[in-house]
Amino acid sequence: MEKLPFDQLGLSPEILKAVAKLGFEEASPIQTAVIPVALTGRDVVGQSSTGSGKTAAFAIPVIQRVDSQEKAVQALILCPTRELAVQVAEETGKLAFFRRGLREVPIYGGQSYERQFRALAAGAQIVIGTPGRVLDHLERGTLRPDSLRIVVLDEADRMLDMGFREDIERVLAATPANRQLLFFSATMPRAIQELIGRFSKDPAWIKIDAVARNAPQVEQTYFEVDRRSKLEALTRLIDLHDFRYGIIFCGTKVMVDDLDEHLHARGYGVDRLHGDIPQAGRDRVMRNFRERKFDFLIATDVAARGLDVDDLEVVFNFDLPNDAEDYTHRVGRTGRAGRQGRAFTFVSGQEIYKLQGMVRWAKLDIRRGRIPSLDEVEEARGNAFFERIRATLEARQFKPRDRMIDRLLDQGYASTDICSALIHLLQGGGEPAPQGAAPAKGARPPAAAAPSEPVSKPTPPLPKPAAAPVPKGKSAFERPARTGREAGMATVRLNAGSRHGVTAADIVGKIAGVTRLPASIVGAIDLLEEHALVDVESHHAELIVKKLARVRVKGVSLEPKAEPPAG
Ligand code: ADP
Ligand code: MG
């Protein structure tokens, strides 16, 4: 596949400067093929995989062909979702950075009309929007189509899937007949071809090889697992590979919510994204995910569409995607920018036939894998721990504690035994009960107690509170009932109790998951019918109340309140 330097594509100096500023070294194959043709004014149908650089392939010609002196809308870019519209607007803005007088504006549902009117009235030349809202503005007369010269359909297949066909047809019908049309799609189903046939004149068809669509830089594995074992399989794979950044795809919103609760309960740093979450919440989740404030995003296909994150380590298909296209879309989110990615797909029962069909149809390069045993997970964890100790020793990243060690040596303990005892403590081994009293606290998860990350990890992510595999049956988060408050503990009252089907483990899991504090800071829990009284280490109480303020468990809002100290 041919790639050319940007300066051989006939671009203006302003755009070349912007491209250099973005750090693009050379044009991607789709950009190399599309840009020169689109610059001539000819219609283009461009087809290439997710992550291949389609945005710049259309944004660059759009920017170059728009007249910055003319204060009227000259280019319209339609995108399937608000998120994508915002991203495309951002990338367009960056590419247009050195073109003075050029303005782009994203318009989408959920944003105030006022702001959009103003931007349009101010003479933005490039409008990027979702079909519904664009149609709205056309009908209100606030977006005038007569000056349009270029219309772009980004992710055309997605827009049709999402039911925008009629809106798109009406938008296209409203635009001048001689405007240039640029169609972009990862796939070319018949509905798209019909749309192209109706609205485009002699387009150049540019397709970047399907082989590249197979995401060769992604190592793809599938696992045949029983439906009920998927959660366990997922956590083992995460623990075995020590993944810290990935997306977990589920088939439905309900499954997203469900998995979110379960992973929270097991102490993983996760958050979720689907269509029922209000827009403001979605924005926050996406931002937090980009900033790596949590490790795994659990999402539906639609919600994750267009989410632009570069360095995912892994994509899990917790549920098998509907078809090979969705599979490719999902898997294409990892292994970007030349980095190796991993994709794990779970199939249960008859789904294996569906997967085999997809493999044949799209020539997927996917291998069968075996779910690691608990022993293997433990061993990997042990190896990782060993590496951390070694790295810490090598970097001499520790304070000498010779007085404490000397005292133990003086008492006749061997240095190897002292070390063994420390490792035991660090790996979550229980302490012998002092004065045989209090019931054992929940096992302290090893990751939380492990020493600070070795130097080899440049930005140590927060320790996972409870990455330890939870023993079957009994949860590691089981808590003694509250009898009286221990010293140093404060009580938080939660508006959720046994009547709501909430368990103590749910509560500990939520607290650990949301605050990322180790589960061990939670003490006894009194689970009453309507509410729960939870003892937590007092210096964390405020944070917990704050973080749980908007959290729901089993559908009930927790409404945390700090209880006044007992008299
Ligand atoms: P697509 O729309 O085909 O899924 P995008 O346009 O979203 O892909 O591009 C994916 C990523 O690649 C973006 O982060 C984008 O900034 C980056 N990118 C695009 N073109 C280039 C290039 N020529 N060189 C390096 N990175 C690029
Ligand atoms: Mg795109």
C-alpha cells in the first residue's frame, strides 16, 4: 500500500505546517489515495478500516478547498454521534490551525441551539454535525445549504445502522446538486451503495486493502467458555497479563451494567458507557478514560463508536459481536500507532459457529486459546512480584530499615525467615490474630499492599484494590457484623439494605472500586433492611462519602452520610 509524504500531495503550506505540528510523518494509505483526488473536486468513496486516518483524508481537502474570506457554510461533515462530531471538529481545527479566518463548528443534539446559532451566524465555513441536528437547522433556516460546496459522510455505514438513513437523504437532497460528495465507511453494504448511486456523480472508489483491515498488529484469541464462567475467565486473563488499559465490549446495556457491578465488586477500576447514560455522564467517562483515571471501559458498540484512544493494551469481546464488521471495529481499537495489541473474544455454546462464519468471511486471523488456571494466574502474579522486588533492589529504591531488621536479627530470626514473613504479609497472608480477638478482616489484596511500582513502569497506575482472584463461594470482601466502632474508624450510612438485594460484598466492592482504596479500609458492616452502616477508616470517610454520592448499587442510589460519632 502506497504511502507518500504530505508534501507530495499538492497541499498548501498552511496545511503542511499543521500536519507537521500534529506529528504526522507521512500520509496513511487512505490519505495518500484520497487527498489528491478530492482536491480536484471529484466525488470520492473511501473505504478503509478503523484507525486508518480517514478523518484527515477528508478534513485536509475540505480545509484546502474552503474559502476563508467567504463567511458562509461551505462544507458539511455528517458524523454518526456527538462524540465523533466533536472529535472530527477537533482534528479539523488542528489541521486548519494556520488557515486564518477559517472556523469550524460542531453541532449536535443536546447542545444549546443558542450557541449553535451564534457560531453559524458568525460565519463558520465548516459545520460538523449529527444528521438529526443538521436537518433541524436546515429546516429552521439557521443553516443555509446554498453555499455548500462539499458534503462529507463519515462512518456512513454506522449512520445507516443507527437509523439515520432518512435524515441523511433529506440533508443530501437539500444541498446544491453540484456539491462535491465524500463518502467514508469501513464497510460498503448495499444500502450505502444505493445512497451513493442516488446522490453521487462518477465517484472515485478508493478501497484500502481488506488485509490491512484484519488488524495484523493485534494478536487475536478466542476462548470457548460457558456463559457463567465468563466473568471468572475475564478476571483471570486481566490478572495473568496484568492489563491496565482496555475496553470490554458487551452486547447490551443491561450486560454492561451487570458486568460493571461485578467488576467493581471484585475491585477492578472500571467504568461504563452506553446509550442510557446521560450525555454529561458519557463525556465525563470518556474524559476519565482518556486520562486513564480507571483501567477498563465497559461499553456497547454504539457507545464506544468513535471513541478515540490510542494505546489500548487489550480489547475484550465479552460478548461476541454481531458480525465481522463489528468485530473489526472493536478489535481495531487496540494495536494502533504501530503498537502491539491484544484482542480476546469469548464464545459460548453455539456462538462458535457464528465466529467460524466470521473467520471465513472476513479471513480473521484468530487463534483458539485456553483460559489460564488459577495456578497459572498465581504464578504470573508471583513472577510479577518477584520482578518488582528485583527491580526495587536493583534501583535501590528503598529506605534502609536496619534498626527494625537488626532487632529481628538480634532476636535470633534468620534473615531469610524475616524476608519470607514480609512477603507473606505483602501477598495478603493473614496476620496471626492479636489476643485472639476480632474476626479476621477481609484478605488484604496483594496488589494493594505491594511495594511501590518498580522503575520499569514509568507512570505507575494506582494499585488495583483487589485484583486477587476471589475464592469461589466466599467473597474476599466478607465483613464481620458491626458490634461497636473500633478506634480510628468512622461510620458511613448508606441508603441501601438487604431489601434491595444489596450484600456486604457489593458495598465493599463499590467502595474499593470507586475510591480505589484497598478493600481493607472497610471494617465491619451492619446490613439492615433499608440501609447499611459501614465502618471505614476515619481519615477516608470524607472521600468515601463524596465518591459514593452518585453511585448506585442494584439500582438504588447509595446517598452516603457520615454518622455522627457515637457519644
Ligand atoms: P479512522 O477515522 O480511519 O478510524 P482516524 O482518522 O480517527 O481514523 O485516525 C486514527 C488516529 O490516527 C488518530 O489519532 C489520528 O490523529 C492518527 N493519524 C491520522 N493520520 C495520521 C498520519 N498520517 N500519521 C500519524 N497518525 C495519523
Ligand atoms: Mg473515523
